[in-house]
Amino acid sequence: MSHDLPGWVTELTDPRRAQTLDELADRLVPMAEHAIDVSRRLQTLLNELNDPFKREAVHGRVDRLKARSAEALDEITGEIAASGRERVERIWASWLERAGDESGRLRGRLDADIVPLVTRREREAAERVAAATSTGLEEATQVLLTRVEELAKAVTDLIHDVLPLAREGLALAGRISALSTRARQAGRGPIPEPLREEGAETSRAFDEAVARLELEWAALGARSASVRAALRGAEEAAFSQVTNAMTRCVEELAPEHVRALDEAEGKARHLLEELAGD
């Protein structure tokens, strides 16, 4: 698909095709504006590229990691508590089948003798998961900050390399504006040869500079997307590191937790037998 502009665009914008001083001055103005525009767009992109590495943004990334880890911990501790509640309710349901009129007294003994055992086990399991989460979070945060710092250094080097190009574009715009002013001040009529040559040279410099700026702007846009993806990847990897630590802890304590609940249920059955024999 062709994206060529109409032929008259070049006729009205190329200073090398100007025939009079007024035409030369008129065609230099949009060139200067174009150079300023592309330079500012490049500077804006450089600023956007640097934004994720400002102190507030880095703190925000760490805060998000902490918040997500806290949510995951709450979910796991909630599951631990739910397992204890389910076991207590199962014990109580078993008691109700045999309690009859003694259900009230039996519930009191259950709350006094069995529930504390289950609650203590829940607390111990939750504390172990919380400790594993804290350790995992500390390690993951350090890895995240190290990766952000490494990426920030690479981005800073990139900015230092590209920023002079943006300044070059602004300096060129100043030259073009000055030449336009001189053309207007030279009066009307044909263009003197020195001004014509300077206009042609300025046009060539403009074409080369804008081509470099546009190419750098496009490449920088792609690089900016890669940086955002890398930061997001580092954040997700850090969260996975925390959840992996939590998962390992849960896998380690699960058999012990189930065994403790089984023991509590066994004590409940023994207590039920004692009460039934009274």
C-alpha cells in the first residue's frame, strides 16, 4: 500500500525549490517546527523511559509485591483455619448423632478441650507459613531491586547516548529559524546565491538529522516496550519466588498438620466415649 504524499507537499515545503526570498523564508518555518517536534517527542520518550526508575516508582513496585504476598498469605492462612473448622464441625456432627439431650454439655466440653488444640495447631501452622513468607519476601525483594538497578543503569546509559541527538535537533531548529529571519530581512525578489547555498545545505542537514531522530525515536519506542516488559517480568518473578517459598512450607507442614488434626479428632472420640459411659 502506497503512503506517498501529494506532489505539492514537496513543492511547498522544500526550501531548495524556493524561487524568492519570501518562499525560502516560508518553507524554512515548518522545517524548524518539524525539527522541534521530533526532538521533543524523543525527549518525552526518554523521560517516559526513565519514569519507572524514579524512587516513587521503585517503592511502588516493592509495595505491590508486599501487598500481593500479604494477600497470598491471607489466602493460605484462611485455608488452614478452614481445615480446622471443618474438622471441629465433623467432630461435632459425630457427637450429635449420639448426644441426644446431652448435646449442650458435649458442646461445652468440645469447646473447652478440643477446640483449643485445633486452634493452637492452626496458629502454629500459620506462623510457620508467615515466617517462610517473610524470608521469601525479603529475598525476592532484594533480587527485584538488584534487577531494577541493573536495568536502570542500562537505561541511563541509553538516555545519555540518545539525549544529544534531541539537543542536536533543537539546535538545528534554531539555525533554520535564524536563516528564515535573515531571508525575510533580505527583502523581496530572487534569492541571492549565498542564501540559496545555505538554504540547500540546511535542508540536507535537516533531512539527515530528522532521519536519525525519527529512526532513534522508533527504536527507542521498541526499547521502551522491552523495558516495561522486563520490569513486569521481574516483578512477576519476585512474586513467584515468594509463593514458591510459601508452597514449599505448606507442603512440608501439611502431613504434620493433618496428623495433629487427626490426633485432636482421636481425643474427641475418646472424650465422647468417656462422656457416653457416664
